Amino acid sequence: MFRGKRYKKLEKVFDKTKLYDVSEAIDILKKLKSTKFDETVEVGLKLGVDPKQADQYIRGTVSLPAGTGKTVRVLVFAKGEKATEAKEAGADYVGDDDIIDKIKGGWFDFDLAIATPDMMGSVGKLGKILGTKGLMPNPKAGTVTMEVDKAVKEFKAGRIEYRISKFADMHVPVGKISFSNEDIQKNILAFLSAIVRAKPASLKGTYIFTMTLSLTMSPGVKLDVSKATAVAIKA
Amino acid sequence: MGQIQVQNITKYFGVKAVLDGISFTLGGNDRLALVGANGTGKSTLIKIIMDQMEPDDGKVFKEPDKVIGYFAQDRSLDVSDVILFDQVRSAFKNIYETGRQLEEISLEVEKDPHNPQLLAKFEKLQHQYEALGGYDIDHRIERILSGLGFSKEDWKRPVVSLSGGERSRLQLATILATEPDTLVLDEPTNHLDLEATIWLEGFLQEFKGSVLIVSHDRYLLDKVCNHTVILIDGKAFDFTGNFTQARAQYDLEREHSLEKLQEQQEFIERANRFIKRFKGYGTEVAAKRARSMERRLERVVQVEALPQEKKVQLNLESSGRTGEIVFRTKSLSKSFGDRELFGGLNLEMKRGQKIALMGPNGCGKTTFLKTVIGEEEPSSGEVWLGYNVSMAYLEQELGSFNPEATVIEEIMNNSDLKPQEARDHLATFLFVGDDVSKLCKALSGGEISRLILAKLALIDANFIIFDEPTNHLDINARASLEDTIKNYSGSVLLVSHDRYFINNIGATIWAFDGNNIVDTRGSLEEYLQRKPEKQTDKGDQKTQQKQKKKDQGPSKNQIKSMQDRLKNFEDEISMLESRKSDIEQSMSNPDFYSRGEQTKLDLDEYDKIKIQLAETENAWAELSEELSAISPQ
């Protein structure tokens, strides 16, 4: 694979073959910052599950204690009292059929969609549009709920959704490189703890094969899986 | 373990073992070519692999959870008024059914939003739909259809309106949309046009998975395959490499086996002579030696020579000589409804010419042939046939025989041959023994094609028209047909997408260009070189982008780098000039020439600097000119 000069230079900053502790890896990431923008810190996982099996499909949400560092634009499909609740909780867009028509017309100025169950009949018709973009509300992801106010607040405050790909890997943003080392570590451990808790009971063999920490534009720093999960469980 | 393991497969048809202990493995990245003459059981083996037929012995192991995409040879489509897009969709009934259920349950959730069981059911179904790729399915179908050359307008065409090649492409699209890990393709290029075949070659090379392919297209096999299994007389011969490499390896091994067989036969003869001679001596010692030799003979394991494939012997005689012009079209045109297939054609075919008609599927090649032979009425214009032309036409649809007749009856009904003459004639087309008593409807694709060739060889003609004659012919039969056409003194007009075949018979190309047919007056190679390539695939787009960038001129970074180089040249020139002037100054000193070795070194350096200076100044001038051309400021 072609790698640019900048990337090759960054690869020399650390030992690519070594497995690091979470704190060591964060220190390295700080040295890897090489762009003009505030890069996102990302955790990459390769899991030993079979995503085709319904009970091994890892998906859920987790609240990052230090937030994501990103403003999330939340859309809520709700009507009546629930719509008012959503607006008061800080949702960026709230509506029912009017919003549905707008989306059908190609409008996508939001990062997350939440729906009350009583809206799912209408929202379901947007499956082909929202589903392909990964924006379809889902009960397991906490985005199909009657408690819209709570959901809006949590997602705005840094709740993120994680979901395994069909190749059994996962890439999740856990903050910005401008965060302090402690905040990044807190977020990583919160995410890992959620992943460890989501381990399917039916799984035999290794659960997490590899774990990597990287920036938007940097090489990945490999983490020591056993040490990192042990710290996450304690935390 | 490979993705497919074929172990010791044996299959009998009657008392004949069509497959006799076949074993091979299809690995993760294998591109395996399964080749052999027609009737050697390739399609039977594929059916066994695909669980459509039970073997008499042996087993096929397949890796669990791997999706196998099967492209059958007998590709019958339900050609009702279903449109093309819906035809592909029909392969995903389970996904669309899950989608329908999801919609239903969404409505139930809407009515009863506080029911946790209902919500859990909804969540499970949504996950199932997502895992099946339900949200993405229409996009996936669109991508594949576009990749296979179907335009957006085509998606709404009824399947019934598609040509043979287009139907093949449609079926390939249906298989590819299932995202298979392994592809099993049985003669995939039959009915595919040249562009689609070239596309398929590229696709198979890029395909991330294993491929098992049965084909007689030598170009395709050589370009795509890295593993070849040759089936001869029910046995499998497994080789690494593409078809040509495997064929060469097989021929070499066969030669060795013949040599070994000969050596063994010579030894047996020698041994028998020895035994006879020593037994004749009548002494006990001699008898002992004869017995010892007998025992040695008993231990000899009979060497078997590798079998040789049988070849079709086709002999075409031109009956009589035509005039200089075989046929001429005058403003010929043909339309079906509003669609004009060709119009205003003024073409001329001369005696002895071999012409291949090229064009994409559905453009009207077969209609043109049928208009020439008079089976189709032209919409306007006319076809003028030359003096003494007698035509024979081998049609694309292989149905011009009585399915209830036996092979020998079919030949005798179409000729004046007596039974024994008919048998002799059929033997040259590899119909021997009981083969001649087979019903036409029970023949394999290859046998039907050979039967039609056998009928064709009986026809007295000096102008033969073939419509895709190599479809269903095996590689040896294709080679025989090539030789026959090459040596045929009459004229030949044909439609074929087999590049080896067209090249080998040295045909001139008539190419469809919209609704016109152009006489390129050149060979296939020349035609392909001249033909402007469609810029459709990613590679072409990349090349286009690169060219566009090139056309736009150098980027800011490139200009900056040129400026830096110019600056470096200037620094170097100034440094060299300074050193040159130093040496010149010292040269003006009278003592300069009395310093012995140092004088020599300085003079050498002076010469070198002069050369270096000239070179650097030249380079600077060139770069400076280049830079001022692109960045005048």
C-alpha cells in the first residue's frame, strides 16, 4: 500500500511491533499529531465473533465520560408531548411527517436519528434511505425509545453507538487529540468496559483479537489486549 | 482445507464410468479451469459439486458458511414480462420477505408502542434485515447491473426482449449480487459478446474468492486461471498453471508415459525371448535362470500411457465456383417497430473471403445474417446474390433437428447416405458405436453441435454462414473447425465472439457501428486496436483523471519543486564560476606551470569544471524556459 512521506515519518516515532499499555499509547498518539486540525482519537477492534449469528452481533451504546468533542446534530421523530420533550432536551430537529417528507427529498443535515416507537410505522418507510447511511433508529442502539429527552441529552453529552461490521471489526471515535491524556483514557476505558460486558455468552474462543489506537491521519498503535481489558474492568 | 474438496468422485451412466475417481481441491484464491472434451463429464461433475446430482462413490466437502454462486450451463430464464431489475430482485426473495415483515411489525409497534416483547421482536427482525444487507440491496443490484453494462433505461426492459448474451449477463448479475465467496461457472462466455467477455475476464481476475470455471474459451482460461484440471476418459489430471501451461505439461507427461510403455514392452519381449532360450538349453542351471526371469516378469507392473483426446475430423468441400461477388447489399435496412437495427447498408462480399461480423449483443447480427439468406424480409433495400451461389446456414439456436429422431436417422433424413455410410460419416464427428442410436433430445450441448457440423459437412455449398459456431464446441473441436474454415475454398460469413477462433481463421472484420456495418478491411487484432475503448471501468477513469491532471499542467507543488531546482542550479553555477575564476587567476601566475603534479590536478579540475558548468547552464536554461512557459509571473 502506498504511504506518503508524512505517514512514513510517523511510523518511525514508535515500535510498530510492540504492544502498548493504554496510557503509553496515548502518549505516543500525542507525538503523532501532524495535521492542522483537531484529529479524532479512534479505537479499532478485531473481534472473534461471527456477526452473521444474531446473538453474536455486537451493537449498543456507551456514554463517554469526557464526551466526543464533536457537536452531534440530533433529529427526533416524535409527535405531541414527546416532540415537546425532545425540543426541550435540545434536539436540533423534531418532527413527524413533515421531516419524513424532507428526508425523502434528500435532506440529511443530522448525525443521529431517534424515534419514538409510535413513529416506527412511518419511519420504517425511510429504511432504504436511512438504513444505507446507518441512521435507521434501532431499539438496541437506544434510538427507538419513549424516553426521548434522556436519549437526546445522553447523545448530545457524548453517548456513542458502536456496531460490529460484517468483517467482525469495529472503529469507534473516543474523543479528540486536544483532550487531556486522562480524558482520552477515561473514554477508552468506558468504551472497552462496554465491549467486554457485551461479550456474547455463546462465544467460544478469543473475544478480542486485536486492539489499535489511532488518530484520523496516523498509523495505528497496537494495544496489549489483556492489560487494556483488565484495566477497563477495574475502572 | 480448501473451499471445495472433491474426493474420489465416481459416476456411472449405464455401465460406463463417466467420472472415475476424480479428486482435486479448490483453494481460497484458486482460479481453477476444468477442461476436457465434450461429454467427458464436466457438467456432471459441476452438478455433483452443486448437490444437484448424487455421485455413485466419493464425496464433496465444502467449507461451511461460504456462499457459492453457481452459473449453470443450462441457463433457462423465466422469460415472462418481468422487467430486468425485478428479475435480479427475485433472487433475493428472503430479503424482500424480511423487509415486508419488518414493515408489518413497524406498524404494530406504532399501534402498541409500550409493548416490550413487540419491540424486542422488531429489534431482532431489524438486525436480521440489516445482516442480510436489506437496506443496501437495491443499490447492490444497481451497482452490479451497471458493472455488467446495463444502462438505467435497460433496467425497465422486459426480460423477454433481451438477447441471448444479455440474458447471460443478467444471470451473472443475479449471482454476483449474492456476494459469493466462490464462483462456479459452467461455460460463462457462451452467448457473451466481446465486450462482456473482456469485462468478465477482468472481473474474474479481480474477484476476491475462488473460481471454478468450465469453459472452452482459451483466451479466458489463459488470462484468468492459475490451476487446471483436465478430464480425459473419466480421469482427472491436475496441473498448476493456466490452460496452455497445463496442456503443454500434459503433452510432455504423455510423451514420457509413451516412452516408458515402449521401454517396458521391449523389456517384456527381451525377457520372453530369454525364458524361451534358457528353457531350451535343458540344463538345471538354465531352467533356474528362466524361472527367475519369469518371476521378474510377474512382478512387472503394467505401465499405462496417458490417454489422448479424440479429435473431430471435419472436411468441407466447396461445391462449384461462385462469381467474383458472393453478395452485395443495396441500401439495406431492417427495423422492428421504431427500432432500426441497421440502415443504408452498401456492402460487398467477394469470393473466398472469410468475414466475421462483430458487434455487441442485441445489435442485429443474427438478423443481418437472416436477411442475407432471405429468411428475414428487409424493411428497405435489397440483397443481391452473385452468380452460382449456393448457401448453407448454421443457426445459433441449435434446434434445427427432430428431437425424437436418433443421430443416424437425423443424418439419413437429411442426405442420401446409406446406414453404413452414415455411420462412417458420423464416426468422423466422434459418434461411434451406440452413440449413433442416441435420441437427439438426449444429446449434450457439445454433441448437438457436432451433429449439426456433421449435417453441415454433407451440404453442398460454396458460401457458408455460421452464427456462433463455437458455442458448445470443445477446444479440440474448435481447433478442427478453425483448420477446416481456413482450408475451405468457398466463402464464409460468420458471427462469433471467440477471439482465438476469429484470429486463427484470419477473418476480415465487419463491425456494427450504431446502425451501420463498417467493412474494417482488417483483422480482429487491428479492429481491437482501432476500436475506441469505452471509459467505463475504474481503471479507465483513473487514467482519464491522470490525463486530465496532466492536461491541467503541473500542480503548485510541482512548480515549487521546479523553482527550488532552478535555485539549486543557480547556486551551483555561481559556485563553479567562482572556482573556475580562482583557477584562471592562478593560471595567470608564472609559477603555476612549475608545480609538477599539482599543476596537472588543477588543469584536470579546470577542464571538469568547464564541462560541468556547461551542463548545469544548459539544464538551468531548459528548466527556466519550462517554468516561464507554465508560470509566466
